[in-house]
Amino acid sequence: MKRRSALQRLGSMSLLALPFGARAQGFPDRPLRIVVPFAPGNTLDTALRQVAEAFQKRVGQPLLIDNKPGGSGIIAAQTVMAAPPDGYTLLLANTSMFTINPHTFARLPYDPDKSFRPVTNFLGASMVMAVNNSVPARNVAEFVAWTKSRPGKVSFASFTAGNSSHFAGVILNQRAGIDMVHVPFNGTPPAVTNLVGGQVDAAFLPLLAVKPQVDAGKVKVLAVTSPQRSPLMPEVATFREQGYPDLEIYIWAAIVAPAATPGAVVDRLNAEFIRILQSADIKEQWRAMDFEPLPSTPDEFTRFARADSRRWAEAVKISGFKAAE
């Protein structure tokens, strides 16, 4: 039913009613670039490369991935803002860039609503709280008790400062009355490496990033941020089950273009990405990674992001957290 409804919405778009030449004047006729706010090897990197492969098969042009990590996504955002608004440079925006940064930074060099034009939502995923094997805890309650016995000595990693993985630790600190020290990294791989090596005690990361280490017996997972337990780790309880409903966090990524990108170009991109995200191949590949395709129209994404932003605004206010300028 959901698939049919999505296709019906697509069918109603003027995009499909116009000849291709009138829509985008031959777009695209050369490779496209998608700028991402994380380092190569991130778990999202795998998903994006799968979509890029499908995009080239469908459209006949490569979708080149340009990694611009750091700065809570600001570096990637500025790169795309400075690009010609012709549809050939896109941004993979994430939760933090569009719905957390506006509430944690006093000043941002971009405006999520005015600096970009949405193409489609992309994917959604939950995170897990993982700990080094040396941590003597099997669940969140035991971890909190252990942390309270070691004031100022327990650390947690995020895959970048100001991101949802960082903010998850801030919320846990506030809700549990503990004082974990935040250690940010530029991307998921170095965060995992330092967690396994014991340089940090805990980390909030996508499940896929730590599952191989869990399977190898190198780290433990204490909780998942999803509303329900993950089918990939059904034995691990959710934060809500363990008494922390505020840590029910759904992270997402979306594809956006510079604000002045022509509507016909955005329509073409939206149609192609939706078809790819609805394909059986992508659904099957992402199911194994605990990712969910989130195809949408630009308007649907705008409503989704604004609702998520309101949620984070409340969480930021309660925590009192502000990013360093």
C-alpha cells in the first residue's frame, strides 16, 4: 500500500507529464557530485555507493562521492552553497546539519530552509550505545552506576562534534546525572577504532558500524535508540525499555541541492532517486545494514525536517548544550 501511494504521488507530479527536454534540457549530461559530511568508510558511505551504482545504471552518469568531513557538517554545507545551482553538485545532509545545528550554534553560515532546495529524504537508522569490553556493564543501569563510581574518568565517542551521536551522550549525561567526557572524531571508523582500542569507554554509533566488532567479541552493545529492538540484535533492549525514553533517536540523511537549483532539475533528480530507493535491490541491501529507505517529495521532506527540528529544539533547551563557536 505504501509503495502504491508513493507511486501515485509521483504520477501526479508535473515532472512525469512533461517531455524530458522541457523538464531539464538534457540534464544530466555529465557526472554529478554529491558532497558528504563524513570521511570515507562511514556506514552511510556504503549505502550511498550502492545508490550511486544504481544511479549510473539508470541515468547514464556517475554520481561521484566527495567527502568533506568536520565542522559538524558546516564544511560540506559551505562547499555545496558555493557550487553552481545547476543540479550537478548535491549535498547529503544529515540530522545534525539541518535539525540540531540550528539550535546548538549561535551562528551558522547556512540556513537549512533558505540555503538549500530539498530533493528527497534518503535513509533512516537507529544508533546503539556500545562499550569497550573492559567496561563492567551489561546494560545502561550498570553503566550509569559504574560511571558514577568514576567521576570525570569515563569517556564517550561520537562520529563528530555536534552530531546526533554527540548529543545522545549529552542527553544521557543529563538524564542519568553522570559526567561522561565527550571525545569527538571525524567519522565513524576512527570512533570505532578508538572504542575497540580502549582509548574511549563508550560510543554512540550506527549499529552496522559496531556489529562486526560485537560479533568478534571486541565490544558490547548496551542499548539501541530505536523504538523497537533491532532484528540484527534482538537480544539488546531499547533505551526506552531501560528507562530512558528521551534517547529514542532516529537519525536520517537527505539529498539537497543549492537553493537556486531549477525546479525541473530537482524534479528529475527526485524522480530518479525515488525509483532507486523504492527498488527491491536497495531495500534488501539496506535491510541487512539496519537502514530504512526514506524516499519523499521535496515538500514531504520539508515537513519531516521541520517536525524533527522542533523535537531537537526542545531537547537542546532542556540539556542546556551549546556548540563551541
